[in-house]
Amino acid sequence: MALLSSRRLTSDSALAQSSRPGRPRSRGLNRVSAMTTTLRSVAVCLFEEHLSRCIVEAAAQGSRETSQKIEEASGSIARLVRS
């Protein structure tokens, strides 16, 4: 997560610099697009980790938590698709 924070700070400062008066707006838009793509990639990685750990573990145990975990995953997929 420290690497993500470092990249975010770098991206934030680059975005702030690109939005200064006199700078082409396309640079800022390109950076926003890049940040959005990066955030979506992180979301997918977090979701895959959740699937591989929590849901698979709950399913293997056959617990009642399995359906709850699947509902959580479905909600996460819906939010990810809407964004």
C-alpha cells in the first residue's frame, strides 16, 4: 500500500501542476484518465484477493457465511461496473 500512496502523491502533484493557468488542459485530462485506470486496476486486484481468500475459504468450510460473502462480492462487482 505504501507504493500506491507514493504513486498517488506523485500523480496528485503532477495533476496539480498540469492544471495551472497557461498549461494545456489535455495534459490534465490525460493524467485524470491515467489515475482512473490505475484506481480501477487496484480495485480489481483487491477484489480478486477478496475472492481468492474470503469467499473460497467460506465455501470450503461450508458455512452460512458463504452466501453472505457471495452477496458482498456481488455488491462489489456492481459498484465496480457502475464506476
